Amino acid sequence: DEWKDRGSAVVARKEADRDSSPTTRVVKKGVKDFNFGRTLGEGSYSTVLAATDRTTLKEYAIKVLDKRHIIKEKKVKYVNIEKDTLNILGDHPGIVRLYYTFQDERSLYFVLDLATGGELLGFLKRLSTFDEECTRFYGAQILDAVAYMHSRGVIHRDLKPENVLLDDKMHIKITDFGTAKILAPPKPPPGDGSDYYQGDPMGGIDDTRANSFVGTAEYVSPELLTEKAACKASDLWAFGCIVFQLLSGRPPFKAANEYQTFQKIVHLEYEFPKGFPPVARDLVERLLVLDPTKRFTIDYIKSHKFFEGIEWGRKLWQQKAPRLK
Ligand code: ADE
């Protein structure tokens, strides 16, 4: 079978056999267990549909991927990376959770958290800019989720406001891990207890030179363009671009085409609009640093004055979201 299905979620169902002694049978969820609804999004290889579990009535977003198309376009590796990554990340309030996977003859199905608000980009476009309070809150939630994925050895590599979704509480959920990189464990720890990826050696660990992936032009880090290598700091470059964009309404590096955008990035050619808050400017200037080793790390960002008053960790996710304005 072309499609690996390791560790796929299953559901235990109590059944009575002929002697009426209860036995537990593990039944895999399938297409028939859901009612499919409206289209939430469409990508080049997938469609995301709203769906309801027929038994529990819980709502999900189901990503449907066309197997023939994925094989034809040689994207099998990316589909496996997305699934492996979501399984590594498991359950964090700031990351779209993968509940079940299954397939039929035509398609693969990823059953995910439904983020009813849709993309953060949609809200930004409607408001044109966020105020400092909203940028602080959404910036903090994005950073907390990125800190978690980095702690689990995952680099997203394509962070942008389209990949930040909002749930019914107007809290963020990061999505789209198809281009993520799964880091090998730093050192094989003695015994077990490692949080790091130890699965299929071809399932994403890719430290070869032929690492030709480039994310979305506007958020791509300079090291990816010059060294063809992404690291954890590359996600923090994208984070700096997002903070800049929330406050000013546009990403810092934007040009008529990709090539000119890349030129601006490698020459650090951007300007703050008038009225950009000075404390936020200081933070962005410490993130949009060409040398990834000189860029602010997560701990420094968290203690920067811009995030003063933010309670990191659990409390950040129990907080009421500020009204967008
Ligand atoms: N669009 C893409 N993924 C989605 C999700 N998980 N929830 C809502 N809309 C989406």
C-alpha cells in the first residue's frame, strides 16, 4: 500500500457477542461516519470541508487529498510529513489537531479541528490593521504555538497570516504543516522519553543540499535564499514579518514579483510606516536580522517590552480574546 497509516486514530466501540459478554472492538473511522458540509478552503492538492461526526455530532474540518494527483505530482513525501508532524504535535491549543486519518479508493482524509473563524488574514483585511493590544495578543498566541512546535523538533517553514486560523473563541490555530521540517533528535538520549521524531527515516528528515523548498515569497528568510537552509530562527523571521504586517497592514517585503521580493529580503530593504509603535519597531528590528544566529530567540522575544503583561503558557489560552479593532 502506497499510503502509510501508522498510528492512525481508531475508535473503541463496545459490542456484545452471542454470549452477551461485552468485548471491545476497535473500529476505524471512515467516510461513512461523517456528514460533509460546506467547502472551507481549496489548495492545489486538497479541499477542506466542514463535516459532522454522525454519532457525536462534533464538527470537524476534513482535508480531502486526491491520491492520483499527489502521486502524479510527486507530493507523497509532503503528505506524509504533514501527517507525521501533526501526530508529533498532538494536542496544543494553538495548533490544529489531527483526530483521524482514513482513505478510500480515490482520496486521503485528515480529520482536523474546525477553526470556525477562518484565516487571520481575512480579519486583517477587513480591519486593514490591528491595534497594539490585538497585535500583542495574537502575536503572543502565535509565538507560544511556535515555541511549542520548536520544543517538539518541528520547524513550520511557511508561517503567514493565511496559515493562522481562528477558532470559535477567536483564539489562533496554526495549520498547514505540509512543508514542515522534522528535526532529528539533538542527541540520542539514553533510554526513552525523547520528544523527538524517531519514525520513518524518509518521512521528512531531509538535511541534503537538494532542499529546494521555498515557502511564500514575502515571509521567506534570507538564509533560505542564500544558504538554502531553514532553521528554527527562520520561523522567527516569518514571525517578525507577521508582527509588522498586523500593525501596518502589509508585509515588510513586498514587490511586483517574487524575484524583486527576494532581492528586498536579502538586502533587508524595508521601511516602517509613520506611526508604527516604537516598542514594536524595536522588536521587529531584532527579528528581521539577516544572520539567523544573531536573530532574537523565543525567550528574548517573550521578555521583550512589547509583550509586557502577557502571561505565557496555559493562561494565554484561557484568556478572553480582545475585541478586534
Ligand atoms: N481551512 C483550512 N483548514 C481549516 C480548518 N481546520 N478549519 C477551518 N477552515 C479551514
